[in-house]
Amino acid sequence: MSNSTPKQRPCPSLVLCSVDISSEACHFKHSAKGCRRFAVMNSLRETLSDYLRIETSVVREALAEFIGTFFLLLIGNSANIQNRFAPGGNSTSAHLAWGFGFAFAVYLAANVSGAHLNPAISLTAFILGNISLLKVLLFTIAQVLGAFVGAAIAFLGHLDDLNNFANGERLVTGPNGTAGLFATYPSEHMSIAGSLFDQIIGTAILSGCVLLITDKRHRIPSGMVPALAGLIMSMIAMTFGANGGFAINPARDLGPRLFTLCAGYGWEVFSANSYYFWIPIVGPYIGAILGAWIYKLFVGLHGLNEDLEITGGQPYPRSDKGYKQYSSNSQGVDSLVSVHGLTR
């Protein structure tokens, strides 16, 4: 009889040990006791995953909008605080951080909701017939709440810095004001009309450029779209940020403004600068719709069919109009209805 030890029969529910782990761990994993334990763990994990998974799609999408907007404001507000208090801080680093934050926020939410992250973009998508009014309402609530929580976490993460500045006073305006690190406030020289136009043109650039990078006829790899969206955000920040903080997003401004009200800054967060607060709410809605239609009227309705290469292809016969409406029934990074749902 052979003295060799019979081979252990591997557990069918487990992958083979192809990674660099100790022989003892590998032996335990494939032993009868280890097999049972790992099988129980796998069963618990699957049960927990099934229990936590939300089956209602619109709720899943709203949660994605919440977490995406939360991340955007966490990074953006933190960048503002660092720019104010850190030695050597400058506006360029803050503008780049907003762009990076926006790019990764889009990556976070894109596969679930399309990553609108902006009530003005959601409303524009509804006007263009891409989403329902119910989604607009739920997305808007989720986005404002996400912005509120993102500002709150940024505040807590830099609480010592804020308390160490100006004896910890929660001032809205003036040289010691810190409310502008969270919500947006205009420069002293800006008029109401100028501030409103600033928000309209900034958001129009955002929505128009988003349509540009999500237009399939431009052959931009879908995985690059969030990164390009981040560059768009940084571009707008660097060119319009000095006027009024480049809100270009009602949730990005209203959520943190509500938080600063709760954090002890008082009702001045709404009354400051002649009740400026309504401008970063109304202006972006006008700008997003305007930017989308400008792109459609000047570019979107006149390009080649998306199935043709941009160079080297022949246009369709005139009977086919030489173009077609571009749309997609899918979500996520492949169509990036995001970055904003305008091309669905």
C-alpha cells in the first residue's frame, strides 16, 4: 500500500489558490472544515447583498445622485478651505481639485444614474424628454441632500482650522467671513444683473460642453468622458470663478448654504449681498437649458450620422438628411447620460 496522503478534494464553491498566500492558509481553505466555513461566509455575504440591494431603480438612481454630489462637495469645499488656510494655498489648486472631484463623482454615479449631480441638468434632461418629472424631483432632493452632507463633512474635517480663525466666529461676509468656503457669494463689484449673467453663461458652457463630449459622433472613448467633464469644471472655475464662485449648480450652492445656516452662520447666509442666494439657483437652470439648445441647434442637428467615421466617411444620401438623432437606451459609462443625461 502506498503511504502517500490522498489528495484533498477542493471545495467547488471556492476558487483555487492561485494567489501568493501561505501554504497553511491554502490547506485550511481546502480542508473540510475550511470549506464549510468559507461556504457559510459566502452564503452570508450573498444573503446580505440580496438584502441590501434596492430593487426600485429610481431609488437606486437617487442614491447614486446623493453619493456623487456628496463626494463633489466634500472635495470642493475642502479645497476651498485648504486654499484659505493652508500655507501656499492658491486658487489654481482649488480649481483643479473641483475638477478632479467632479470627474470622480461622475465615475461614482455614472453606472447607476448617469451622474447628473446638478438639478439644472436634470431639469434640462426632462425638457428634452429624456427622464421623467418624478426623477427630476427625486434627483433634486438627493443632490441637495448630498451637497448638504458633503459640506457638513468638509466642515467637520477642518473644524480646528475654522475655530482657529477669527476666534472661531461664524461670519458670513467681510475679511474674516468663512461662509463663502461652502456656499457661493459674489465679489463686491458684481451687480445683480452681472451675477445672474455669470451663472447663466457658466452653466451654459457646462451643459454645452457635456453634450459635446457625450456626442458619440466625436468618437470620444466613454471611459474618458468623466475625466473630460472634470477638465470642463476646472476650465469654468479658472475663467468665471472670481466673479461669484462658479456655482453653476443649484444643489452645489443651496445644500452648503442650508448647512451654514444650521452651523451657526445665521440667516445672513440668505440675506447677504442683497439676497444674492436666488441667483445661483435660478441662473443655472436658465444656463443649462440655453447651453443644451445652443449645442443642438448649431451642432447636434447638423452633424454626420454617428455610425460614420468623422473623417473618411461619406454622408448618407440627402433623403436620409445626412444625420440622425443620436440617443441611447443604456446608462452608465458607455453612454454617460451624464455626464448629464442630455444625450439619452
